Amino acid sequence: MSALIGRTLAHYRITAAIGAGGMGEVYRATDAKLAREVALKVLPSELAARPRALERFRREAKALAATRPPPASSPSTRSRRRTASTS
């Protein structure tokens, strides 16, 4: 799993491994375009070649993108929201 640490995929610089499961591996990465930390899921090539697995991955990505606040929000953003809602 550590083979990708230190490498760049597209504009994401992979910095650490987070976990692995049936659909692939998850890494901590830095988005060079937005200068923020993100979780990056990488599918194995054998799964990426299967249309059903790729569609499942896309559905998962859309579901995560629709969540509010975003799963990768910064701690300071969460603190401000929490403070604002309790006042």
C-alpha cells in the first residue's frame, strides 16, 4: 500500500496511507490546485476495468460530494460552524 506515498497522481501529492478495502486504497494527499488536504481513493486497475465496479465508484464519489459539510473540511471550518450554531 505504501508504493504510492510520495508520488503525484494528477494534481494530488500522496503523503500517507489511510486504509485499504475491497474497492481500493485510501491515501492522505495534498491537492496542489487548491492547497488543501484531501482523502484520495485509488482503485486497483482490475476493478477500474470493470464497468460495474467503476459505476459503483462513481456513485460513491457523487454521494460523498453531496454531503454537507464536506468530509474533508478543515478543523477550523468545523469549529466556526459549531460555534455559530450554538450562539
